[in-house]
Amino acid sequence: MSRFHHRLLAAGVCVGLAGVCAPTVAEATPPIDRAESPASVPVLQEGEVPPPAPPTPAIVAAIERTGVSTTSPAFDYTYRLPALEGATPAMTAAFDKRVNAIVRAEEKSLVKAKKCKDKAGKNPTTGELTIVYHGAVYAGRYASITLLADRARPRCSNLDYTVPSSVTMDLKTGKTVKMASFVHDNASQFDSAVVASMRTKKQNPDCYKDSKLRRLRPPLNTPHAWNVTDAGVRVWYRGSADVGAKCAYLTGFVPWASVLNPADIRGKKTRTTYWGFNLKRSEGSRYGYTGRVAVVKTRGNQVVMFEWNLSTRIGTCYVGIRDGAKASMYEAGTAKGAKSVAMNNSSAKAVPKKYVSKGRKATKAEIKEIFTRAHGLNAKAIARTCNL
């Protein structure tokens, strides 16, 4: 059984096939935006007590439910599922429905599991299902949780691992929300942060040394499961080891400081600056010059840097997020951790301080020759390299 759920919060609500379910909640109108205009705020008379503030939605710990299913074959279950409080009845019912759908799916997968044999070579008559959760209500509006299901059947190795399943629901509309609403990949910057996290003992103590995990590089595919909290974004990916191993699913956590919100760049213009370092005219060079050049692209808090050595023809792309006069940068396509880069200012014109002190802005003539001459550097190719 995975160690994931031993480190997580626990709670419980309605369940599926196991035969324990909360009463159906009556439908109600969608939640109303609590933002009120000054004219709609009631004026209290002397001596009057203001009405209590409306409750803030929260995921809380519900009563743990245990028992034996009525299925064939039967299984023992222990459910610590998320319970939503402080939302409207309609939103609570919609949230419970999504949670229960995940639970029922896990129950069916356990009951219908194939190739499971007991010592006598027969299908086992018992099983075990444990479900816990990770998550919370983010920003007072998004119920975002991941259920972690541990399934077990005797001599059934293809079930012996933790399966994560997620749901993030907007408590104002009742609709599910995609991760893209919270995270912009920022030229694989987020994926780089995820890989760096997954490779740590803190996140994956059982398999952080797995050889295939050590070779994992961004960009990544869409995560199998994810949820957001006030602390950051947690993701789960299918692991690199064989099914049945402790590495079947790997988790990573990225704090908000290392996450670019789509709103951070929406409607913002991209500013491009070219820098030169020890640039010297050289007709024998493929690019007409020797030395190094760098291209800095900023868009809101997004920062991308491309550094190219004209002599060795080796280029490196860095992607990251600017927070004031500091930027957290990752080397694109690698599993290296972030490095802090000091910027010359906190405006859209920000560039690394080392560029200002050790280099200079490249002239239009240099840019034209280096980036447009035959066999020279190509701005579009650089953009593709950096996945802009």
C-alpha cells in the first residue's frame, strides 16, 4: 500500500457500491456573488446587531466510514473522503456527486479485477479498498481535491498501488475547472519545476532514486491528477516503473511563487532585447562575429533568455518567472533546479543584472548580421528552441 495517504489529511462523505451514502440534497439556486454595491449594504440603526457573515466554503474532515461491501466478491473498505461545508446546497450536492463517481469507479475496478488468484488458483473472495484525499477550497471559490485510492486483492499485483483521481469545481458556477485556468506552462517552466520536485526524497520517498525518473525531462504530458491549494499546485503523473511497483504514480508540488498565472501575461506585450558579450568582428566566423549574444524576452512576469556562444555554436535557453527584481529561472529541457537571477529592475524592461554589467545592448547592425545573414541565427528558430 502506498505511503501517500499516511501523510495526508483525512475525511469522509457519501460512498458508492459499498452501500453507504448521504441523503440526496435538494437542488437550489446557484451561489450568488457576494460582492455587494454600497447601495445594497443595509444601514444599521442604533443598537442593532449586524447579521452574521455568510459562511466561507471549506473542505472539512467528515466521519470515517468503514465496513464490508455487498458486492461479489466482497471487500473491506475504509473511506476518508472530502466533505464540503459553507457552500450552497446545490454546490454541495454537485461536489458530492463528483466525489461519489470517483469512488464508484474505484469500487468497480476492484470488483471486476482480472487475473487475481488465491492459493487454490481461484478468484479471491476478499479485497480491500482505502480512499483518502488531498486538497482544499482554493481562494474561497474552487473546491479542488485529489482522491487517493489504495486497492488490494490477494495475489493481484496489478492492483497493488495508489491511484489518484481529481476534481476541481467552481463553487460559483458548479462547473469543473482545468489546470490551465491556474497555470501557464511558461515555455515548460512549470514542467521543469515539477520534474525538480518529483526527483526529491520529500515528494517521492519510495522511488526518488528510480533510474527512469532520474532520466525524466520536460516538457511533460498532461498530469494524471492535480489540485490547487493556497500553498500551490500538486500534480500526479504516471510513474516510470512497472505496474505494481511503488513508483506507479509520482507526485510533485510547485508553490505559487514558481507558477505563472495566465492572468500575469494576458494582454501584455512581449519585449525583446538583444545583448552582446565580447562581440568582435570576424569575417571568418559563420555569424560574422565572435563572442556571445543573448536574447531576453519578457511578457508580464514571464522571462525567457536564450544565450548563444558564436564560437562553439552552443546555445542554452532559460525559462522562468520574475518577482520584482528577482527571477526564478530553469534551464529548459533539463531536470536542474531553479536558480535565482537578479534583474536590473522590476519593470517590463527588466534584464539580468549580469547582462548590464558584463555586456551591452547589441546594435541594430549586429543584430541584423548575426540573426539574418546566411546560415546565421534565426529568431524563429530560437523561439522554437525555447518553446515560446
